[in-house]
Amino acid sequence: MTVGRGQLLQPISAERAEQVLEWVAGISRRPPAPIITTTEAPQLRRIAMRRSGRDGGGGGGAHHAAGVRDGNGIIFISHTGDICPSGFLVVPVGNVRTANVVDVYREAPLFLQLRDADSFHGRCGRCEYRWMCGGSRARACCASGGDPLAEDPLCQYGGSA
Ligand code: SF4
């Protein structure tokens, strides 16, 4: 499933994505380790944590910084002033011409839901890594036809239980 300006590209499978992210996690541990970041692929955190022997943790507070994703540590304001969870999750929940952007980020129901990993559905909702990963909310929304809390189809993990 493609997101944003990638609509003309062919998506890779979840299985292939796992292989790519395993490769990325591997080279990021080899000295001199490059600094690698991913866009809309927070699953790398799960793989990196598993490789380092740490678990996913259950509480939101302990992994808040690691859980940056659409609407959680990210906000996007369009050229017309629309306030959205990210540049890939372009779901306006207000406009800077009529609303305070800080209030929208803190209090808009969609932002609150996006920051509550326990509200996620499907595999992401069952996954013990949901607070520090949480999947791409933009891809989940696109793939599900409009549910930003749906499971991320690029990841087939879905928890160890
Ligand atoms: S199932 Fe969802 S929360 Fe769990 S690792 Fe995959 S994308 Fe992340």
C-alpha cells in the first residue's frame, strides 16, 4: 500500500519490508555505525529492540520518545493552514486561521487517539511494541480506507502472544 506521493510506485510486501528493515538494523550496528532514520517505517524500532534484547514494554510513558509517529511528536500544517497529524496523514482537524495549533495538537480527538496506542486496531492493537512503534498511522489509514487507528499492513508481526 502506498502513502502520499508514492502513489505511482509499486508497494513492497510486508515480508520484503521485514527483510529490508532487518538489513538496515544490521548495518546500523556495524562500526562505524551510520545514523539511519526511516520515514513511515517505525517497525525498525521493533527489530532494533529485539536485536538488542529488549522487550516492547507496555506503558506509554516509558517509550513516549521512541513512539514518535503521525500525530505523536509530529504535526503538519498545510500551505492553506490546515492542521494535520503529519504530511502523510493529511486529515485536517483544524486550521491555524481559526484555531490555536497547540490546543489542536493537545486536545483534538484524532490527535488524542493517535497518541493512545491502546486504541489501535488489529495487529498493531495486539502488539507489545505498539507504544514505541505503533506502525505508520498514515499507511494504516490509506490501506483501511480511512481508519487512522487500523493496523499497518506493511508489518505482519502483530505481537508474540
Ligand atoms: S504490529 Fe504494528 S505496532 Fe507492532 S511492530 Fe508491527 S507496525 Fe509496529
